[in-house]
Amino acid sequence: FYVRSNCPFTLTRFTHNRVECDITTRRGDNGLLVRVEIIINKVRTVVQNGSILVEKKSVSLPYDHTYQHIFHYGIYTKLKSSLLPLSVTWHDVPGGIDSLRVELEQKLSTDMTGLCGKHNVPGMTVKLPELIARLYYSNSNISRNTFSSSSKYSVCNMFISNTLECLQVMAPQYSQLCQKNIYGYEMSKYIGCAFFNEVTWRRDTKCAEPSCSGDLVYVEQGAAFVPSCSNPNPGFSNQELTSSCVCPKGKVLNDHADGFHCVSVSSCPCVFAGRRYSPGDMRTSKCQSCVCDSGKWQCSENNCPPRCLIEGQFVTTFDGKQYALPGKCTYVASQGLNWTITIKFSDEAPSLETVTLLNPSIMALNHSPNHLPLCHLSDHALVFWQSSMYVQVHTSFGMKIQVQVSPEIQLYITPPRNHTEVISGLCGNHNSDTTDDFTTSSRIIENSAQPFAQSWSVGACPENIHSTCISTDNEIFADEKCSVLNNPTGVFAPCHGYIPIDHYHTACIQRTCNCGSSLLQCLCVALGSYAKACANLGVVIGDWRTATNCTLKCEKNQVFSYNMQACNHTCRSLSGPDPRCGLEDAPVEGCGCPEGTHLNQGDTCSPKAECVCHHFRGTTPPGSVVIDRCRNGKVCVHCSENLVNTTQKTCDSKPMGAKMTCESGCYCPNDQYEDHRGNCVSLHNCTCVYSGKVFSAGQHVKTNCKTCVCDQGKWDCKHEQCPGKCQVYGNGHYQTFDSKWYRFDGQCQYTLVENDCGNRNGTFSVRVEGVPCCDEALTCSRSIVIDLQGKVTLTLSDMKVTRRHHEGWTLQDHSLYSTHTVGLYIIISVNF
């Protein structure tokens, strides 16, 4: 139907799932729409004078918001709601908008009013035009008899004659609509053409093609989203087609440069950390080199040795899995065939108090601030201060250990290269697979960090590390000061492209929140963890300590450096070759001697002439505690009278290397072990623990695609074929196929997985888009789009599956997929 008026009209108004929608339009004297107002969930968007205002603020495209997205769609602009199955598409021309359409993606069982009628309700298609006709004739200053077959409507006659085969019996009605449409606007090149374009192809009329910017060319049916260097295949096999401005065949838009220039894919530049690189350019870090090839980075394998990090309660395994320890206990950090590293937490704060390395050859190296000689050298280990903050250990079997001693103890372990032994403990097993990092001391894979970590505790381990702030003041301080990590222009910004800040920002807040004494010291230790990770990759971030008020004061006449070297900087090194030289490891910061001086007694840097000779001092371990009055069939062990390896007296024994450890107390008699219920049993009757539950000998558990049986206190697991699983849930929580968890709360549609990989012959694509509810910070559901072989597209939303078949394919031709429901789950099985 037709209506001519400069009044504002309600195009459509309805409420769906408690979300209100109201779209109004107003025409100007030139016949074009001069104002469109879209209100969804009380968010007002106004399109007027060629600009787009959201809540009275001008926005640029693409505009992404929790509730809606506005973006270029071919030659059009499109607003897509995240709350409703609705989109609004319009075409801008000089002076206004010549066409606008509102589309519903599904039927709505709701009352709808406005010019668009009531969706799929019989009768409204008759009643509404009558209403509009009455409105039109009562408000228009145009006579009913104005329209005729005058020669000035010859363009309408020609248009109808060219479309008779298509329009058939509808031709008279369209002829009248054509005359009404162009009356008074015969000289406008937009009004009539907009009408013609809705009915037939533009080439059948004298209407000019839309102009395109730069190298782009106009096509009637082309990609809605122009292939670009960033995304050369944006629609996978199911690219939406519409009137569009596209690059010539074989080229893509260079969206990394200003203007609209088309290039071949091989000429596409690459981008890293905001900087543009030309094809063939290389960028290198300490661990990796990458070359720009066809807009993508081709990178070498990471050649830096993996390290385990234990920074306060936060652990990063050899394979990169990150988690937090639940309690301030003593743990087995890592162990191999003939070595064990244990850590002991302080009782006061979640920070380490002692680090111990046990090895038959080395015996025991105990690292705490009160037990550290300047240098220890033997046939099997070298232990030395690299700076005032760090002690380093290099063993004869290839292990390297860094211990940050001041202001808090933190541990960094590099395992032996090319090791063939099984490694276990808090640091994982170093097999480049994160899915089995939570393997307990009884050899079963736990699902969460708490039971896994507790299995590697030495003795009882209560959960006593807070996950929330201990005071409001601490929380405010932590939230404000830790934000320096996120600052895109701050001192840490040069490293953002290499190491994500998410984990470090969370750790910074939690460590500062639960700080026992100096808030600033806890903050600086947390910031230093990120700075150290960047330094390990060779990324220079500048003087971060000065920028964050974390400067260190050096004792005596020492100086501070972010890359302190002990090589040839001690008086001891003057007596012969310094064993500390030539040992590669991650750079460390701290205080040391300036060039030309050497560390002497009293931590003073002296010239050669004032250097004295050094000797080593030993340490005395603490004494034992005797516990009598034994129960449950246990017997009393007095280590002074009878040495017994008491670490091996429970079903949950942790191998502690070859060194015997005896602690007086109550233990099960010979050839018996204390089970997890406190009873003395034989080795064959030992119990096992999984997820906090006790299992008797012979009982089975299925976990992580393995079947495990309890045998002599350990889990004996048989591997089964295990499919990879990627998942996304909640407000942007993702898990990769390799069980890497991360959070990303982007507000667009994203490719979850596809097998196109740039070669344009993929067979499937899964895309996801979060749909918000209640509050902007919450995501209640997701819209999921699945493309299968370019033949069918499945859309999962609002608890149902809809399908769209592509041209030339029917459901009967091929059974590509099947859909069924199990409980609350919808399962789609793809048959290829």
C-alpha cells in the first residue's frame, strides 16, 4: 500500500520476551526518509542526516554493544538486535534514506502494531491498508483524481511492460503504486529507483548503479561482508549475498591501510601489537621468529625451554596450565626419577617460606633467606646469587632453578632437556598436553585444582587461602593499582601482544587483596611477575618500577639492574674461572656490583685490591618432635633409637627421592600402611582417593577418557580414545580443544571452529554470538550458526533449531545431520 505524509509513523511496535521494540520513521519534503528512530530495550538509536546516534551519542561503524550491533552490509547499513530476532536494514543516499526494511527471523506470538502490520495474523493485510488509506486521504493535499495515464508516467508504463511476465495480475496495482510514488518527484533520481529496485533488477531500468569507493566495484549480488586481508573468507561457504561494493575477482580489501584499495591475498600486510608489516617482513622474539605471508604470520616453534612458575599461590605448569593453590601447606612442586623439589608456605601469608631440592648426589639444598651461602659448588650442583633478589641452581643432570628470594620467595623450574623420565607434581608432567596436568600423586587425573594440589601436599592441607579480599581498603587499593597492567598505553603495553594480562591481572588483585603487611610490596611483587614473564621472552618494557612507585633501594654501594649478572663480579671469581659465567637462564633483576668492582664481605662492592678470600658455612636443620600415645594399631617411632623412613608409611606416600627422612611419631607397624580412613592395612589393601572420595582396592573410576583401578594405593589407568572438546558458556568463558581456559567477552559473532583454514575448501563452520539478558554484564544464551558443506545452515536460538537449505540441495538428497533432544540438551550429529 501507499501513504504520503511528513508526519512521524510507527513502523512497528511490539513486546517480545519482555523486551520492548518501537520503530518510527518520518519523511522529508524531498520524499526520502529523513529520520528513523529505533528503540529496543529502552536503548534509542536515531538515524538522521547521514549520522547514527545511540543514546544521543554519535557512533562509527562497526558499532558493537551488548544489546545490538550496527555494521555495513553490502551497500546498506544494518542494525541487528541481540535481544530480539530482528534486524533493520537501510540504504543512505544524499538527502536521506531511500529504502528501509525490518526483518523478523522467526514468528512472534505477540501483539504487533504499526504500518508493518501484525506478523502472520490473517485479516490484518486487509484492515491495515484501509486504515492507512483513510489516514492518507484525510491528511494529504493531493487530489484523489491526480493520478492518470499521463505521458509523464511513461516511465511507469515502460517499467510495467518490462515486468508483466513477473507481475501478471498484480500489474495494475503496481502501476498505480508507481504513479503515486513518483508524483511530484519526477526529477528525483532516488525516489523512483528505490521503488523499481524493490521489484526488479536495476539493469532493467535507467537507474544508475550506486557508486563505490576506491577500487571497489558494484555488483547486484555480491558478498555482504567484503573479503579483506584480515578476513579473506568472512562467510565461510555460506556468504550472504546482497547489493554490494566488492573487490575485483581474485582480490581482497586491504583493511590495514587507509582508503579502499584492493590487493591480492599474497600482497596483504600483517599486523602485530598495532604495527603493520609488509609481506616478507620478519619479527623475532627471544623464543620465536615469524614472517608475514599473505596477511598471516608463519611462526617457528617456540624454542624457549618450558618453565614451571610458582608465584605465591599461583602456579603455571610446564605445559602452561594456570591454577591457584588452595592452602598454605608443604607440597611436592616437581619430581623425577631421582630428584624432588618441595615447597613450604608461610603460615601468615600465601607466600613461600622454603624451597628444597632433594637428590641422591646433591643430598639436600634448602633455600630460605637464612640458609643461603654466596656460592655453593660441587660435582653435581652449582648454587649462587645472581642478584640481591635471585638465587640460581644448575644441576649436573640439566635442571635449572631460579628462586626469587626478596621481597617474597617465588620459584621458577626448568626441567632437564630431552628427559625420558616421568615428571610429576604441582608443575605437571611436561608432555605438551594440558589435559593431564592435574594427575594426582596416585596417578589419576582430577577435574579441578583443589583435589589435585592436595594430593601433592605433604601431610594434611586445609583450605586456608582466601579467594576474596580480606578488607574493603585492600580491595579498593588492589583494583586501582593493578589496573596499570591493563593500560593500553602504559609501561606494560609493549608486552600485551606477547603475553595476555588476564591471569596476571587476576593474580595481582588477589595477591594484593590478601596481603598480610605491606600492600605496596605485595602489589610490586605481582607486577614483577608480569615484568619477569616479558623479560623471559626478551620483550623490553622499560623502567616499570619507577612508573609504578616500586623502586628498590640497594644496600651499600650496589646498583640496581633489570638484567643483573653475577659473572666475574665477586671477589671469589678472581681466584680462577667463575663457574657462574656462560650459564643461560631467564634474566633477573636486583642489586649487584657495578662494572669494575667485586662483591666482598659485608655485601660491599670493592676494587680488586680490597678483595678477600671466602669460605662456605653449613646449616643445621631443626630438631625433631617426639609424639607418643599411638592408636589404631600404630606403633611409636623414636628416630633417635631406630631410623625409619616415615615418609613411606601411608597409602598416599609421596616419593621423596633416595634421602631417608625420619620424623618421630605414631606409624603403622612394619609392612603395613595407613589408609585414607586412618586404618593400618597391607599394601594390597591400600585405598585411593579421587575427587575427595575414598576408593577401596580394586574399585574402578572413569575419568578423562581413562578407566582407572585402585591398586596398592595408586591408580592404574588404561588410556581410551578421547575426542577433543571445545566449549563456551556463561559470560564469555571458553575452553579450547587442548583444555586451555580463557575468558573473552566480545560482543560480536565469532567463529568457534572451522576447517577452512584459509584454503577455501572447508566442510563446516560453527559460529557463536552471546545474547545478553537482565544486565549488560550477563549473557543468558547464545545464538549458534552451523554451516555444513555449503549445503545447509542450522541456527540454534531460543531453544530450537531452524535450518536453511542452499540452492540445489534438499533434505532428502543427503543425510548430512540428525537432531535429537536429551534432557535439557539439543544434540546435532553431523555425518561426515
